[in-house]
Amino acid sequence: QLQLQESGPGLMKPSETLSLTCTVSGGSISTNDYYWGWIRQPPGKALEWIGTIYSRGSTFYNPSLKSRLIMSLDTSKNRFSLILTSVTAADTAVYYCVRSRVKATPADHFDSWGQGTLVTVSS
Amino acid sequence: QSVLTQPPSVSAAPGQKVSISCSGNSSNIGLNYISWYQQFPGTVPKLLIYDNNKRPSGIPDRFSGSKSGTSATLGITGLQTGDEADYYCGIWDSSLSAYFFGTATKVTVL
């Protein structure tokens, strides 16, 4: 059974760079059948799509985050990562890594989710 | 700011039916497949409906999805107290090149 597990810093200061990793077990991120991505949810607020990466390295980013965002794959360790620069309090959220089946659009439906990791940005 | 609008809340008595609407436009609902997610407080969202009206394995047929024009609807029949949760619609917007979730609807069982 597929499992996704996020790891990250927990607490950060404004202007720092957020680095999150999602380790995948029970399936290969090299598959051509799925995209991998990130979704976040600020406390008490709605879900927000961050971005998607494909096994061949193609990336699709939320335009509102694109200037600060880099996503990458590490197929040797079966994991993918997110880097978000210059964080502010507005980036405080639970960050989920997810899987999405490859369809006509870069993100379609998210059928597997990690447990989520809370990232708090505070001075 | 989401491109998908949902009612903040809906409610009904146990055993009754609720419908949750998700309103969009021709660049999202009018063009692509919609999906629906259920989220209990403090837990991970779960996929309920994909491709407008398909249910993943394990999702009871009390949950159904439909789409017409630029709107979609999630229906829950035989409402149970265990259905009290937040529900989100989600879709790719081809004009904005981004995926959006709706504004969330809280279901309350009276």
C-alpha cells in the first residue's frame, strides 16, 4: 500500500527558506502513471494547491507561489522535495504531499495523501 | 482567492439528503473533471469523488457527484452523524493554469 511521509522543520523564522521532503513507500515515484505534489492548509482555512512534479521532471506551480518555489525529485531515494524561499507568517500551514493520477491536466484528483506536517513561521 | 464557490454550510437531519454545490466557470468546471474531498477536523482530506461522478474503492454509494455546465454538486443521502465534516470541491483551471479547491462546505447533522 502506498504511503507518503512528509518531513520538515516545524518552526521557522520569517525570510528563511522552507525545505520539505516527501518519502514514498509502497510505490515508485518514477512511474509514468502519477504526478506528485504538495498541498497546504493554513490553520482554519481552505486547502491550497502548491504544485506538481512529474517523473520526467516537469513541474507545474501555483502562480501565486511560483517566484519562491522549487520542486524536485530524487528517484534514487524515492522521494520528492519542495523549497519555498522567503517565508512569511502567511506560509504557516499544514503541508501535505500528495499523489495525482496523470490525466489531461497537470493535477486532477489527489488519491493519496501524507499525514501532513505543520510548518509555523514566527519571529 | 478560489475560483470555486461553495456554500459555507449545509445541514439536515439524520437519514435525509444534502446537496453541496460548487460553482465555477467555463475554464474550470465547464472544461475539466471535478473531484470532491472530505475532511474531518484535524485529519487528512480524503478523496470522495473523482472524474465528476466516480467513487474510489471503499466510498459508499451514499456519496454521489454530478456536473452540469459550470456547476457541480456533491450529494449525500442517508445522512449520518459520521458525515459531519468539511467538504471541498477541486479542479484544474485551464485559464489560470492552476488547481483550485473550493471554499469548503461544513455539513452539520441536526
